[in-house]
Amino acid sequence: MKPTGWICASIMIIAAVSLVPAQPRQDRAGKTGELRFGLSTEPATLDPLSPANTADGRSVLFNVFEGLVKPTPDGSLEPAAAEKYAVEQDGLVYNFTLREGLLFHDGSPVAAEDVVFTLETAKANQFEGFTNISAVEAQGRRDIRITLKEKDPEFLTNLTVGIVPRNNSDREKKAIGTGPFIIDSYTTQQSLVLVKNPNYRRPGYPKLDKVTIVFVADSDGLLTALRGGNIDGAAITGALLQQLPGNSFDVVPGYSNSVQLLALNNSAKPLDDVRVRRALNYAVDVQEIIDTAFYGRGEPSGSPLIPGLGRYYETSLKNPYPADASRAKSLLAEAGYPDGFPLEITVPSSYVMHVDTAQVLVNQLGKIGVTARIRQVDWATWLSEVYQKRRFQATIVSLDSNSISPRSFLARYRSNAGSNFINFKSADFDSLYDASLSEPDDAKRAAIYRSAQKLISDNAASVYIQDIMGFKVFPRGRFSGLLNYPLYVTDFSTITGQ
């Protein structure tokens, strides 16, 4: 479920998780060699090439798979499976050379044919940027040549997709990559165990020998496990952070690098009227949502792009529709709805933060006569009814990028995009977006991206709320070294046990 963009949600399964006290093993230096880390969601798939992959899944699989290149914490790219690369023919041809001796987790050597298979599969699954590939060719054991149909100055950002063995016919059950960790076992609704890859390309990494990801579906269970020492760390929200004793845990803050929004179906009545969509924007008080549902922790976006992509973010959109109930009512009256209208907000029930947001929105929209009703559905239903069939009025979800390019955020707004589940249609936006695809100058391309954001906002395509802040917590003094990225990932390889 990622033809041209990604959705920051995944399956959350209600499960009874055994809370047996962990017995972290000690290495020779006396440091903890294992981390038991709690998550409230688990991967929808273990296949990095599956369209069903989600942001939560990619966050875990970031530790298992690597592409030809890999993002860095500062938002740039560095060679990963590739030792080097060169761009030729004014950006139409990319040549890569694989690292000598690079091995998959099963010990088999990584060959150019594996890269060809990976990229061709990604293209067949319509991964963003890959449909522009004209040909992928293996030139010997280690060299790959990629030819594009048209120049794309940001094509390289797509090549973080994880390389898989070409002869692995069951990637869902056998997750074989080249990353710092190997999947040792996976028990749905319980845990996923990662063990150190002894053949990882970076000497000295990963720092830990083992990471056990424990899936705890409810927040009370997560807090109980943290307080009792049954897990050594967890990813939690601001609401849960308030309930932990501050002097007992080290807290690593970080944004989700996704945009939470009230997504509006632009082809569903009465949302097909821009005046109605603007009215909803004026009715929503973003700061009240952050203060009420997120304990004041979050960063208003007002744009389909995260503010963290500062080079490309249109700063004037921090608060493009200041809360103004009178103006909202006037717009509704102008559109023919002086008494408001009923609105169904479909929410994936597994995401408490979205449900909490919906509850705040019900009160806010009620002030302008819009009677909002929350319809909670499971993730599979959301995917089918909302994303694929587009049978909805409004929904709350978070949308993120699978790369450090703004395109993953913006591509879904092109009129014919498969991921344009809100049915936004604008010939002007299409022209702007298409112009960005071939503009080689980064400053000019950034200006195009900012104009595109402004156009989406002016058309009130949806109500853009925030980049949700999340937190990683660890027992004080026990673990360190976690890095933050401009992507929704958790890099376990840099964590050191004390």
C-alpha cells in the first residue's frame, strides 16, 4: 500500500504479552548486550518490496535491510550496499559498484543481479520514482547501470529501498537483507527478535548483540512493563511520558516526521466545495489539539510537508487558517449550509492518538454546526474502504515520506496518483509538480515545492495538523547513542548498553 507515498500507520493487534522480568545478558566488558524494546505496533509485512509496507514496519526493517545508499541523521545520503556511484549523461544514467565481499544475512554474496531484481520489483510495485526507470542492467558481478526515461535530480533518494536476494521466493517469511541486524524470530502479537549481523559492512556495528522488540498493544501495559523493568525502553507518546517518573528515565525526543491531518475526500459532498473545506480549516484549532491530545508536544504543520524539511517547507503555512468560527460559519452559509451538515470521520482504531484527535475535532466542528461522528475501524478496513476504494468523507491519519525528498509528501496530490486517496484535483498543482521532476537547480526546485504547498493549502485539500512528537525512553544511564533521522525510523545499531 505505497504506490506513490506512505501512510504512517500499521496493524496494532490487541495481545496479552508476557511480562516476565527480563534477564539482560552481560558481555565481557560488563555492558548490557541486549535491549528489550516495547512498541505498540508491529510490521504489516517483513518484505521491504511489498506495497503493504507501512511507516511503522519500515522503522523496524530499517535495521534489517539496506539499499544502494542510506540516509544519514543530517538528511544527506551515504553509500551503503554500494561502494561508489557516478552519474552520467546529464542525469540520465547512474552507475553503481557494490562493496567487495558484501553478504546477505544467510551468508550468500550480494551480486548485481540481486540489485536488478530488487529495483525491477520496486518498479513493478510502482514505488515512487521507479516508474521512471527505463532499464536496470547488471554489468559483471558488482556493477549496475540504471538508465532513466527522464532526468530526475532526486532519483538517488529512492535507492534506499532494501536489497533482497533474487532467489528468495518467500520474502514475507524469510526476511534476508544486508543490514546490521538479522531477524532471529518473529511471533505475531508477541515479539520480534533481532540479532547482530556478524558480517555487517560497518566494523563495530551494531553495538548490541540482540534487540527483542516486544509488542504491547495497550498503553497501560507499556507503562507497567517500563516501570517494572520487563522492557528496557519503549517508543511512547507525550501522554504516556507524563505518567513516568522523570528522574528514572532518559528521554530522547523526536518528531514522527509525518504529517497528521484530517484528510478530506475532495469528491464527496459537501467536501467537493472548496468553501466547505476552508470552513473546516477555520473551525479547527490546531494548538488546542496539540495541547489537549498531545500534552502540548507537537509542531503545527499547516502543510502537506513536515516543517523539519526546512529547505523545502513553506514557512508561511505554519498557521494558514487561524481558528475563526465566525468566518467558518460565513463560508458554510455561502456554500449553502447555514445550519452545518453531518460529517463522518473514519479513524483507524488501533491509533489512540488519532482517536484522541478525532474527539477534540468533534467539539471544535460542533461550534460551527458540523455534527461530526467518529467511526472507528480496524486497519485492514481502513486500507480497503478509505485508501483503496475511497469510500469516506473524512479520516484522521498520518502521512510520511519514504525518503528524504519532499516528493513522497507531495506526489500523492497529483490528480492521477494512485495514492491520491483524497481525490484532490488541480491542473495547476500537476504542472508545478511535473516541473519539479526535471528542475536540476535545488534552489529553484525548492521554490517550486513551496509554491505547490501553498496551492494545496489555498485549495484546503485537507486540514493539516502537526508533526507529532514522539519519545524514546530508557532506564536512566542504561542505554545511549540513539540517533534521530529526518525519517520515521528507529536505528538500533548505534545504541550502546551501559
